[in-house]
Amino acid sequence: MFLALPRLQKHSPNFCFRTDVKGQSSSLILLVFLFFSHAALAQKSAAPNEDQIQAVIVLARHGVRAPIESETRSSAYNAQPWPAWPAAPGVLTSHGAEALKLLGEYYRSRYPSLLQHVPCDHRGIYVEANTTQRTVASGKAMISGLAPDCRVDVHVRTNAPNPLFEPSSSSFVDHRKVGDATLGRMANQPAWFTNAFFRPLGKMHHVLADCSGVGCDPSKPDFRTVTVDHGLSSPRDAHTDNPVALGADFAENFLLEYTEGLPMSQVGWGRVDREDLNDLMEMNTRYHDFMLRTPYEAQVAASDLAAHLRDTIISIVSGVTVAGQLGTPQDHFFLLDGHDSNLSWLGGLLHLDWLLPDQTFNATPPGSALVFEVHYSELTHVHTVQIFFISQTLDQIRFLKPLTATEQPSVGPVFVPGCSGPAPAYACSVEDFTRVITTAIDPRFVESGSTGSTPSKELK
């Protein structure tokens, strides 16, 4: 059976073959079919990519570290000794570094056009970290996965706080307003926390105190009702020293024990399983929602960071140097290594929320990040910003699972009030996103190079 072609008139300029020669017409039909098929394929291959990721900015929490004093409270309330750690308090562990290397390898595979097959002398990677050991070491660990064959410097301020990661020290900060804004969200009734988290507080007391035998000190006070200061006990005042603050810190300690890979017999002394961890961490995230995400507090703490984020995106899009940009216009992957508070502050400032399938609302586990992708459409010639919250699951961190094939981290799209388009991308135009930032920040709290106002660059 032959394909039917339109009849050609004998004197038509397209008439070029004899249809009365047996076998000739079918061969020519096949030739024509192959020609046009090849042409169509070539045209499709030559068509420009409709959407290109031009640059990525990652604001990340450091990796797994050893607990700090606020998470142990000098062992004043725990009936059994805290487990030993392989690192000093607050220091990134080798386990935490290895988990971050795996996460860096994931980013390398997620953004191949930016991070693969790029010569080291034109790598286009900018990394800046806060001044603590754990943030600097986390930046280096991520680099080992992002650019394993290249040397990439971690930019760090020495002998001074970095305003990108710290609350503003400006004289314009109204410290009374910070307290009023936070207390105002709970109707000036901080004791509400104690009632709202009555059951998790009871579970936390069970974890801290319910033991027997050798190594158990049943005389330790109940943290819910007693305050211990320099070894002296006194009744706890929920208005000035709420027990949920301690519960939040102890829960973080158990999270670190779990993600460090300690035996389950040492995670909360064997009294905290994976389900319990979520229940207890709810105190942590809800407490920090009030303490860190309250709008004025977030404005004081994140205006500088948000202004630099905005200026960097403007520089990326315009190709022009902007006063407050990070790195250079030639950079296309930016890693800012900070703390869980930086994620919460920026989330509060821009009213961003996120979900991780295995954790609580707005969780900020080790290595987690707000990721800002700058996209460019070849069809519309428009730049957009898409935001994701990316994190390894707690089990991926605990068991150091390579993030390949079906073993992928949690990636959740983030909606930006005031600029996001429809699901699933929730894309913002660059103009709208920079407007949202400029409206949210207070220029008086922008201290490290940015003008605080939107630079006058033409954006598309």
C-alpha cells in the first residue's frame, strides 16, 4: 500500500518524476517523507529552549553540629548525662560535613548548565558564610560537592559581625517595638505557650526525667515549673522565662542527635522515636514563628539580606554591576551559608511558608535552604524568579543517603504573596519580586553596601 500524494499536473513546475514507472514513485515518496521528517526534527532541535535557568541563589542553614549551651542548659534538668559528641559545642561534625557534600552533589546535578562542564577559572560560583566555624565549614563542605575539582573561596568577614546574617545594629532599631510586636501576636499573654503545648511539654519532661538505675539522678527539677540559674532553683515565671523556650531548644538537641546518626538508644536517652521527634519539634517551629517571624523582628533582622538578594537578582538580569550585589555579574551560583534563624527571618519578612513532607510546618533542618532561581524565557524574553525550599529528609541526613535516582531530597515550591503566579511554579516577574522586597524592608536596617532602595536598572 502506497501513501497518497496530491496529483501533480504534467506541466507543473513541481512535476519531476514519472508515475508510470514501476517502483519509481514509491521510492521517491519514501525519499520525500524522510526529507521532511528530518527537516522537522532539525527545526525542533534548533528551536530555543523555552525556559533557561540563568542563576541560582541558595540561602542555607549550616549542617549538623554538636549541641550548644542553650540546648543542654548545663545539664540542670536532665536526669541522665547528655551523650558524648565527636565535636566541640557548636562545631560542624564530620557526619554533618558528609551530608552537605551529598547535598552539594545534588545541586550539581539539579543545575548542570551552571555547575557541570564549567572550567575552574570561569566557574561563576560565589560563596559567603557567617563568621562561625559551623557556617564556614558548611560552605566548604557544600563546595566539595558543588565543584569537586575546583578551588572556591568562602568569603567571610573577620573581626566583625556580618550584617547579611545578623540583626541590624542600627540606632533606628526600636527594641521596645521588637518586644511589643512579638507579645502583641499572642495578646500579651506569653503564658499561652504553656497551655498550647501542655502535652508536648509533658512528653519532654518524660524524656528528660523518666529513668532509673545507675546514672539516673531523680532529683533534677521539672523544667516546666522551676528555673535553675547558676545552680540556684526558683519558681519559673512563664511571662519572662517560658518553659516552651527550653522545650524548643531541647527538641533541637534531639533533632541533632537523630541527624548525627547516634544510636536510637542515645536519641533522647532512648525515649524519643521518629514520631516523637516531630511532636517535640512542633514546639521549636511554633516558638520560632513568634520569636523570629514576627514582621518587625524579621524586618530588623533580614532587611540587609533581602536588599542584597534583590540587588544580586537585578545585576543578574541586567548584566550591570549594582552597588549591593553579591559576587560579580559573571557569577551564576550563589551560596549563602547561615543559620536556621536566617531562613525564619527572611520567611517572616516576605511572608514565605514552606512544607517538608517528613517534618513540621516551616521547619529549618540542617542544610535546608531557600533557593531562588532566576529564569529567562526565550519565547517571551522575560525574566522570572521561582523559589523553592529544598532539604534532605532527616533519614537522608542520618543515614547519609546519596541523592540520586529515586532517593531525592524534598523540594517544595514557595508562594510569594504579592507577586507569585499560578501553580506549580508560582513564578514572580523580576519587577514584582524586587518590588515586594523593597516594600518589605526598612532601608535604615540595610548596612552592608546596598542603598536599600530599588536600583534604577531596566528589567525584562
